[in-house]
Amino acid sequence: MYYLRLSCPAFWVDVRVAGINGRWMASADTPGGPSLGLGWTPRQALMRALEPFEGVIDDLLQTAPEDLLEHGAMG
């Protein structure tokens, strides 16, 4: 399980990412409660969990560790 704090100029978001049976699950804290995302890669799971932050998802992902985002592609 990875515990991350992703940030953009306006705010930060706490997220958790875990690999489970070849898939990835991410959970992001939002003002309305947790947002979950599933994907075949950590990046896909994070993007789906960050959907409530539309417009700044790319900025938030830029602060994620690159080795985590590439992990799904490397197997």
C-alpha cells in the first residue's frame, strides 16, 4: 500500500494506492468523502479516484512518484 499526498497550487489531496490480484485500486480524500478508482495500472486507478478534481488531475499526478506510475507498465 502506498500513502501519498498529491498537490497542485491550490490544495493537496491524500491518496492511497494498492495492487490487488493484478489490478490497482486508489482512494482519494475529497470534501464529499472518499473517491475510489480501479485500473490495470496505478495511473488509471489514480485518475479515476481523482475524478472529483476535474481540471487539476494532471497537476496532481505530476507530484506522484514516477516509479509508482510506471509500475503497472513494468509488471
